[in-house]
Amino acid sequence: MALMTTATTGAGTLTLGANVSGFLSFANAGVVNQEPLTYCIRDGANSEWGRGTYTASGTTLTRSPLGSTSGGSAINLSGNAQVGLVDLAEDLFPCVLVSSSQTISIPGTYLVDTSGGAITLTVSSTLFGAYTFIDAAATWATNNLTVNGNGHNIGNKATNVAATFVADVSDCQFSMRAAGTYWRLF
């Protein structure tokens, strides 16, 4: 679990300080530059949770509150708050069997059956979360799975990307995770 301090005051973007003893920093927990995430902030009797974007340079976090003790608005930080990573119910992704081309807007695990023919899956246009694709019928070598990044490239680093990724090896799996401006393959 990641939990960090912040000396930021006010209701805007915050600068992350050190990790709280016994917890990881966001970077050590695997958060990458420009990654969208779900956060929580506790500052005395005030709290806030929402979505933000982590920036490694300067270690900042943008804030878009989903709820708070301030009527849903960003809380006014005192300079002595703690910021952590959390999962909301909508962050807990499904495991779904798919056997036809479609748009899949919810990150999660997809068991992909291409025994009836090649399939194209188009992911969400919003870079958030992670997708895992598993060859459910061991047929990707014959009937490929194509994943469309829906406006965002897919690759193993920001400079080695393409608009689509074709899985053409049977009986395997791969994952991709939001990484700033592209989907990063794992």
C-alpha cells in the first residue's frame, strides 16, 4: 500500500512528500509518470477521494474529487495531510468471456475465444486501469485477436507503439496498462 505526506496547502494540485513509515511511495508501488489513479486524502478531520494524475517529475498529483467532507469539493489542505492510493468499487474490474468483436469500456480480464473467427476488441478511449487478455480457446495463431487502442497507441514503451496490437500466438496471455499517453504492454 502507498501512503505519502504532503505539505501542500489549498485545494489545487498537490506535491507529494515522503512515504509514511511502513508504507510505499507511489513510485515504489508501481505508479508510472502521467498515470491516472484513484486517491484518498486525510487532513485532520477532513477527507477527500477522487481521481488524479501522478507526475513523477516534481512528484505531483492533480485532484478531481469524487467525494469529500467538503460537500464533494476538494478539501482545503492545511500542509499536514496524508495521500494514499485506494480502489473504489468501480476500480474492481471484471473477468468476462468474449467471442465477438466489440468495444470493451471497462478495464479487467477478458477470456477471448477466437474459435469462431478473428476478433477485434476496442478498448476505452479513456486511459485508465489495466486490461488482461487470455486465449480461452488456444486459437489466436489461427484466428488472431486484434486490440484497438481507441485513439491511444499500444506498446512496450512510449517510442515503440502502434494504434493496434495483434496477438497471433496461441495459448498465451498479455496485459496492457494506462501509462500516461499510451497503453503499455506487459
